[in-house]
Amino acid sequence: MAIKEGDKVPSVTLQQMTAEGPKPISTDELFKGKRVVVIGVPGAFTPTCSTKHLPGFVDNLDAIKAKGVDTIACVSVNDAFVMDSWGKAQNADGKVLMLGDGNADFTKALGFEWDVSKFGMGVRSRRFAMLVEDGVVKNLLLEEGTGLDVSTAENLLGAL
């Protein structure tokens, strides 16, 4: 069963890159007392994620933060090393918190897993954007297909 608006975000651990290497960060720590926009993407360095989804949030960073958002985080079923490199390549470094969900624990806990094994990609996340306030999902924009129609930065900004 997939998470929905009004639900508490499951307690799992993600990975963020630091100067010392990958560091665990719990969702409890990430969301406690904060307004956080979470972008979920199928894969770092993939075409739509790299040309439209993440860049939309980087381009709209100031407008989103002006709506009282503390953090924008991007999560993918990739490791922290890949997420860090992708963030740097996308000019998101220092702007968007790039988080690895290497084992898809967060993705599966949300109920957003997508099996793309037939394309050699294993289990990935469905594309989404959501606003989480103090651990509770307030707005959820979840894509039904493979495109980017619902979970754009502009659509999320309009929902804030």
C-alpha cells in the first residue's frame, strides 16, 4: 500500500555524502520540525531525471524556499557516491540534499517501488515530489507512468 497525504513518513535510513564519506541520515532526523520537499526519481544520470526533473527544482529553489521550505532533498535508488556525483553534475551541490536509497528501503516503505528489471535496472522508485511537514506528507504528486507530468517543480510550487 502506497503512502498518501496525511500519512507519517516511515522511519528508514538513507545515505548522504559528506567530506568523510557516506553518512546515514534517518528520515526522522531529516523531517523533524521541518518543511521538506522530497523529489523521488527512478535513477541518477537518467534522461528525464537529468534534463527535466531535478533541474526544475534547482531552477525554482528560491521560489520554493520562499514558501517556507527548509530543505529540498532528492532521493534515488542509487548509492551516496552516485547521488553526490550527479548532484555536482546537475549544479545541485549545496542546493539540493542528494540522498542515496541504495537498497530501496525508503522507496519500498513508501510503496513506490517500480520493477524495471526487464531494462536491466532492477527495482527503482516511481517518480514523485512531496512536501513533508514534521514527518507528515502534506502534498504528494506521484507519476502514474514513465513521464514527467505531475511531479514537476512548477506543480509542487503551485501546491505549496
